[in-house]
Amino acid sequence: MAFRREKFVPRGGPSGGDGGKGGDVWMESSERHNTLVHFRFNPEYKAERGRHGEGDKKTGRDGVDILLKVPVGTIVYDEATGEKVHDFSRPDERVIIARGGRGGRGNAQFATSTHQAPREHEDGRPGEERTYRLELKLLADVGLVGYPNVGKSTLISRISAARPKVADYPFTTLEPNLGVVVAGNNKKKDEISFVVADIPGLIEGAHTGAGLGTQFLRHIERTRLLVHLVDVSEASGRPDVVKDVEVILGELENFGAGLEKKPTLMVASKIDVANPEKLKKLKQWAKRKKLKLYPISAVTGEGIEKLKFAMAEEVEQVRKLDVAVADAG
């Protein structure tokens, strides 16, 4: 609230300006970030408040916005309602997650012909205050799935530069590993690159939380292609390969995110020490289900190149389909 008081200006009248708007809180996806750890140690963020209005009908300065960077693949949920606010599936997406309050009106706004010296003024509105839960899902083109110890980590180490821990005990892989694979001939234009995720081993009951459970099943939601590895070696400890496959397929279906509908390549791993009966049984099952089966040995390298090109071909087809759907939309 202010009144104009100047020499030679009698009855200057009200001159209180409006307050400035509070800053907004923005969130933006960035390829330079790959974790959400920076929110763990600093979970509260506040944009700048707007400045007060001043005399001479001067409006206060707006508050400065604040920009929070998150990795591509982050999903923002409203903690109170559980509603999904935004899914950052592409780099450089930017959304407002909390709006600043509107500035209040100064007493100059309340002047009328019959009320020429108002002392009324208005407080600014408070800005939005929100609590969000951030969840990060991997963005990979191909997800390697299967029981623990079927050779997923060994395979990703053969086809990419990723170097995950490889050992002969269950649940060696405790977190997903990502590797970039390049397939094609020497001509650059014919090369296809894609990202492969080695998902920690699934077991029966994974969709209810057994083993590593739903902690990592959600990462498969983003993949374009699933590569299902089945151990056909003598020493696998599981005699029925068909039951193994059906258990994993059942877990993917029960998770409830349409994982069972994704394109899938079947892989018979460890064929250098294969049990012929297991391999034969798996081939027959794959033929009945009209699924492509690729026998490989990550140790000797047999079948690796063929599988890599098959993965690239499938990924390229799905990418083209995604582009066509996006254009149609």
C-alpha cells in the first residue's frame, strides 16, 4: 500500500504496485544424468518467491524458476494420489511440476471514481506445494531374461563392452547391466546400434516379489525386444527346460504390463556342454510355438554373431513400427 507524495502533486492518490509472481518448479529429462541419487540427499526444492510491489505503481519482480534434471526413463508419481504425472521417455522433455503463486494486487488496483484513496491491498497467493515419488526405469532396446545363472551376463559381455560380474552362483547380478551393441557390416550406414539390458535372474513367484521380484521386472517394460535365455547344459540343476520357459513366461504375464506380448527370441545357452535331450525338447517346443530359437555358446562364441544380427533386425523392425505409429498419431 502506498500513496503518491510529491511536491506540486496534491492528492497524488494510491500508487501501490502489484506483487511479482512466484517462480515455477520445472523438471527436465537429461541424457547427462543416469541416476536419481542427487534427490536422495537434497529432497526439497523451492523456487524463488516474487518480490513485493513498490510505490509509484511499480510491479515487483517475478521469482526465478528452478529447473530439476532427471535421467531419461524417470516416471513422476504424485505421492498423495499415486497418479502418474509424467513419463520422461525422451531427452529434453520439460514440464512444470509446481506452479508459483500469483502476486497480490496493490492498493492502486482498488481505486475507483467513488473510492479514490483505497487502503485495501491483497496478499499474494501461495505457490503449489507437491510431494512426488520418482521412479527410474531403464531405457533399453533389448532385455535379457531367464532363470539365474543361464548366461545372461556372459552374453552381454561377449556382444558389448559391458563387463558385468560373472560367477557360477545364483543372483550374481544384483542390478541391471547395460551394454551398447553394434551389428552390421563395415559400411557405417548399414550398422545398427542398440542397448541391451541384462536383467537380474527371475524365479517362480517373481511377480509377487520372490527373489529380486518386481524390483527389476519393471525395467523390462521399456524394452522393445525380449531375449529369453534357457540353460540346456547338463549341470543346470533343472531337468525340464520347457517348464523353465513356461515359468518365466508366466511371471512376465502375471506382472501385468503386457510383457508377454513383446517380440521374443528364444536362446539355448551353453550348447558347448549341452544335454542333447534338453536341446531337442526345447527345439520342439519353440517350433510348436513358432518362436525362433538360437543355440549359442558364450564361451566358444558359437552362434553369437547370428544372434546379434537377429536382435538387430528385430529391433530395427520395432523401431520402424514405433515411428510409423508416432507419425500416424
